[in-house]
Amino acid sequence: GFTTENSTARTISDPTTTQGNPVDLRIPSLNIDKQIIKGVFDKNTQQWTLTLDKVQYAAMTNQPNDKQGVTFMYAHNRRGLFAKLPSIKAGAIAEVITDNGYIFQYKFISSKRISPTDISVFSYQGSPILVLQTCVGAFFQDRQLFTFELIGVSNV
């Protein structure tokens, strides 16, 4: 389950895995370049930590890596954060920069609208993906997930 105690970022214990703690998210086609901070789910309040000016990395998901799993990030649907995300085009590139000097490049492949209680994304198994989430709907009552596949890793 999701607990505040589990706020340590998940790493893959294979020494050949390239991975790192995410600190910056760039989506050049949308003019997004935002600092990333760790986000956690508080089981008492049933809320995720959220700020008005930064992207949150769900620390109980995998760090960006070149082996497997989901890296999940979320932010408010507001100007300066993810307001432009719903207008993203197929094939758009997202870059995640890590504190140990890597740039993980991802390509946008799909999006879907879900209810806030749908947590199936967290059970994803497979090749590395980046999933970005923001709130959508007339009252921001739904969640939109934007899925990107890893296409490369380079040094900063």
C-alpha cells in the first residue's frame, strides 16, 4: 500500500542499471521546464503532497532508469505547471534530468482519463515508462495520465 513511511525512492538493485533521482522535467514542445521534488501519499489525510510551483515525483515508484517499471510524476493543471499537458502531441519528447548527471529521454505515446481512485498505473510491470498526471474536467474531478516510453539515456 501507499504509506508515508515508504517515501524512499525505489531503485533497481542491478549494478548495470542506469538510474538516478529526478530533479528537472523538460517538455520542450510545451515550454515546460520545472523542478521536480519528492511527493508522498499520506494515508491519514488520503492526499498526495502537492505544491503550486513544482512537479512531484511519486517516491514509491521507480527512479528514472533504463531497465523496467514506471516513474510517476504529477502536478497541478495550472499555468506554469501542467496546464499545457492536455495539448501534447504524439511523439513529443520529455526529458528527465537526474541529480547524478543523466538525461532520460522519453517519447509521448498515449493518454487516458481515469478516476482519482484508479491506481492501476502503480502495478505496471515492463519496460521503463514515464507517466505524468494532472487533474482534468470541469471541476478537475478526473485525472489524465500521459504515458511516455524511454527512448534513450545520455549524460548531461
